[in-house]
Amino acid sequence: MSRACQLRARFCAPPPELARYFTTFYLAEITVPDDDTVVDFLHPEWGNLRFADRPAFTATSAEGESIRNCAFALTGPSSHALRFEVPSCRIWGVGLLPLGWAKFVGVPAGTLANAVSDGAARSDFAAFAPLAQGLFGAEPDEEAELARITGYFRARLAQAPADDRRVVTLHKALVDPEVGTVADLVARTGASQRTIERLCHAAFGFSPKLLLRRQRFVRSLAHFMLDPSLHWIGALDGHYHDQAQFVREFREFMGMAPGDYARLDHPVMDAFVAARARAMGAAMQTLDGPSGAALTRDA
């Protein structure tokens, strides 16, 4: 198991008619020395579909669910870190915004919260089999692969259910750093707390309170990863009462203490977070608003 790897990341903004459904379509080319594998931890995120050009994904969730050597990895919206291991491979990721999950997945997000699955083994994800099986050709061709992804979702727009604009309104409020409580969400969205609870479970995967806690945690983690010289105290989101509260939440979301995480190597995620911030302005997908990404760039 290697700690070293090289990563090239490309982030592609979906075409305008798909922009409200996806954070980005992104390509990660990972090279690990000597046919070894590399280990890292995914941060809490929205749902993702990841397709590899070989059986590559091995992962274990905080709940103990695992996949091994699969080529189509499905992760639901998460509030816990996910340990993963990959060899040298090419991976296309489809980052689903909450509205995109509601539009294209058709399974309540809460039923797959913190889940990791082999997408090819799930009957409720059989609709994605043509994309998983036909994405990669005999030789790498980024433009052709990207065209297959965009073509797949364009072709399904008319079949998909109508947008629920309340999901967009709620998403805007959740990613606003000024919104820190469920009462703020109720005031900002104009919906009842019961409606917000229901929408959050269906499209976002978690309760409103947990989603707000996850947002302030991810904002803090992103600040630290982009500038470790801040140290944890300098990276804290303004909604934290003190560092002790942050430490408790770090343990909950990442499964370890902040100092333990800082001492680990993050060979994939350090590079990916920095590249995403350069290309898109937001280091992590949970910080994207409901309009998704705006840029297409190599990083």
C-alpha cells in the first residue's frame, strides 16, 4: 500500500440544461507507483456516481458497509468519512446536487445516506448500467467520455420528474454561511419545519439540523486543507461556540480527532481539494450552491 500517488483532475461544468442537477462531471487520473494502491478518506459530500476504467474501488463506510474491486461505485449523501483504496486508474465522477438526486435517482436520499455500494449489483440503479458499461472505449478519450456522460443525462431529462423548486430554495439556504439554525431555514425558505424535514430526508439525505452542522464542519475542514498554516483554531467556522465543540464534531464526521487526521497523509484528497478550489472556487462539493459549477478547467 503506497502513500504516494500522482493525480490529474479535470472539472467539467455540465451544459446549461443540466447545471442545476450536478456539481460537476470530473475526471481523476490516479497513478500509483509499482502497481500498488493508495488509501485516503472521502469527506462528507452529496451523492456521487463514480465510474472507473478498471475494477478499482475498494471502500468501507463508517457503518461497516464495504465494496471491493468494483468499477461503478455509488455513494449516497454522507455525514461520515469514507475510507477508500484505489490502484492506478481513470475515474469519471458525477456529482449529484440534491435536485439532481431527486431528478435522476428516484430513491429517497435518506435511504442511501452514508451508503457505499457496487452500483452494478443494485437493481434500483440498473438504469445507469448503459453508462457504466459504455463510458470507456479501447483507448482513453476524454472528450468522447464526457460526451457520453452528458448525452446520457440529456436523453433522460424528458423522462425525469418535474423539479421541486422548494429543493433549490432550501439548498440556497443550507449553503449560506449566515444560516445556522433550523429556525433560520424556516424563515429563509418560508416552508414549515415539517415540510423542511420531509424535503431534507428525500433530497438531501439527513435532518436539517445535521445538514447545517455538516455545512459548518465542511467549511472549517476546507479552510484548513487549503491553508494548514491556519491550524484548526484559525479554520473554525463562525458558528462554532469553541474549539471543543469542533473537536467533538470532527470525531463524529471523520471518525478521528483533528490532530490524528492532520498527521495522516492525504495523497488523493489534498491534491483533489486544491485542484477543485483552483478550478471552481469551492474546495468541496457540499459548498456548491444549487446552480452547480461554473467553470471547466484542467487542474
